[in-house]
Amino acid sequence: MRLGWRSYPLRLREPLRISRSTMPGRDAVQVELSHDGFTGHGEVVTSVYYSLDLAAILDLLAGLRDRVRGYGEPETLVADLPALAAELPAGVLAALDAAVHDLVGRSAGMPVHRWLGRPDFAPVPTAHTIGLVAPGDAATTARALGRRGFQFVKVKCGDAADLARIAAVRVAAPQARLLLDPNGAWTAEQTVRLLDTMRPYRIDAVEQPIAPGTPQLLAWISARTEVPVIADEDAATVAHLDALAGTVAGINIKLAKCGGIHAAQQIAATARAYGMDLMLGCLVASSLGIAPAVHLTGDARWIDLDGHLLLADDPWTGIGGHDGVLRLTDEPGLGVRAAR
């Protein structure tokens, strides 16, 4: 097999402000795996939070080139992905994982979800994120999203305007499901107090309300609120789930956080065994970067795969979502193609 790549910038339509940062865009690297006349694609994006910059990504890919050449068949690389997890950052591993799954799907002439043994894909609604903006701006965005067809909205929290922002969004989108995401900015006591105050706004779930590292406090919160609590940063790997069993309603699986489709399936199976529901989340990425998770949506209660919808110019297409609904074609592999 041959490994190649190219980098390109991803610019957001407007900067996304969350409790810990404001992001105007990021760099992405398209990963290509070629074998026997077929080419599969994956994408890794830079992330300050995960300490992954463009130079590091390119160095890691250069180091992988000779190793990848040694694999005779794509299926052999799929089987070896767990071994690579000890050597690669999760984001780079997820891009390689996506590329090899795209490659085997294209070679087999079937979509990735079918190659994985999953049933035919049914269109699914996705949340759309509203950042830490003024309440009036949040309401304007929520109203516009409703006109486009979105019935699931994720609202970032973590500043003094949280209550006013949620109230404004609920008025603007009276029937929408509301997911809250403070990105770990609240304390445990603050979480319980705010969720109690927000009870009239019918909150669907709250994602990682407190800083990661104290799963016992997530249990304390869950025991004091009816709002389902979802662990995100506290649920990066299968090993984290033992500490979370019985503490939260669900976990957020991000392929760039866990290492790709292969790892996500293991985490999902373990979470289900513990009785936890699943959320599929993402980083800001193109349709290529989001597509692998779309092939896993059949297992999820909450779907938050809107990273490509936040971009000013998505270089890939093929998964929909602009009307609030993710769709896949029946094309082999991941089902994405260059937008131009």
C-alpha cells in the first residue's frame, strides 16, 4: 500500500467561541491510502486541546510511509490498528483508520457501514452548535436553524449569560431538543443549580459539565438531576468506562478522540454492556473528517456531527446535514467526494 497526504486550511463561517477558547479555523490533512487501483481517504485536523499541530501531523505521517508500504492487504492494516494506537495520537490514527476503511469499502464495492455488517443507512437528524454568543444572537441563530429544518440544537455554555442564552434559544426554538455543552466550565454544584433553574426549558442532556478527571462528581450530579449527563473528555477510551459505569447516562464518542471506527466500535459495545447510551460527536472538520462517524450513527441516542456545517467552504461533500439531516449515498467506501 502507498500512503500520501496533503494539507489545507478549514475556515469557519464565524469564529466558534466555547468556554475555553475561540476558534476561527484550523488546518486539516487529507490522508490517502492506495492499493490495487483503489484509493481511500481520511482526514486529521489540528487541535490545540489535543496538542496536535500541523508540523506534528506531517512528521508522523512521514514516519508511517515505509511501515504502511509493508502491509500486503488493507484488511491486514485494519487488524493492526489497535497496535498502532500505542504509537500515534488518536487524531492521526483516526485518519489512517478512516482511509483504510474507505479503501476496503471501495475495493469491496460497498459502503463502509455495510462492510462493517451494519444494516442499510437511514437518514438521521444531527444537532447544530450555537457558540458562546449574546442571547439575542443565539436566538437569531436558533430561529434560522429551525427554518432550515434543524430540530436538535447544541448550545455552548460557560459564561455569565448561560441562563439568558438558553431561555432565548428555547423561545426561538420551542420544539427543538436542546443539548448543553459547558466544555467542563461548571462546578458540580453549579451544574445541579443551573439544571434545576433550566427545568422549564426542557433540556435533553448536558455534556461534560465539569472538568474531566473526577468521574465520581459526575455520579454526584447524575443523582441530583433528571437531565441525562453525558461524559465526553472523561470517556476517551474503553479503559475509562469502568470508572463511569453507573455514573452517567451516556458517553460521547469522538473518532478523533478515541482513534477511529475500530476503536469506537469497541467503546460503543462496552458502553452498551454497562447500560450507557451513546452520543456521536466531532471536532470541526470537513465532510471527509465527519463521514466515518456517520456510518456508525445507528447505535447513537444523540448525534452531534455538525463540524462540516460550521465551515465557510467545505472541500468535500456527500453526507448532507444542511437541513438538519445526515444522509449517505450508496457509494462504496465513506461515500464522500471532492466538492470541486
